[in-house]
Amino acid sequence: MAVLNVYNLAGDQTGTLEVNDAVFGIEPNKVVLHEVLTAELAAARQGTASTKTRAMVRGGGRKPFKQKKVLVEQDKVQ
């Protein structure tokens, strides 16, 4: 079993604590730790990104001209 020192807020050692090697004696997986840390930091962000709603977008009333209007007029000329 591993022994850890216990400190108070002033930085003085107040005692020791014996911990289980099966829990605290393992080699950490750096890839998994990076993924978890990145996810934690992303979840803590404020997230102020926004998009405009239909009411905020300029224009958007009725359609200004028919979709095939130009093609029909070209056929009449020829």
C-alpha cells in the first residue's frame, strides 16, 4: 500500500494516509485523460455563439420573380 502525506491549508503536514495500490498505483492512460479533460473544458465554456432567426434576417418577403421566368423569355426570342 502506498502512503500519502496529508497537508492543511497552511502547508503543514498533519498526517499520513494509506491508499490502495489497485486504485492509486496504476499507470494512467494519457489518451483517455486528454479526451476527458477536453470534454470537461468544452462543457465549461460559456457558449455565446448564435445565429439569426427569420425575423432578424434581411429580406425574406415574397419571391421577387419566378424561378423559370428567364428561361421562358429566352425560348420566345429564338
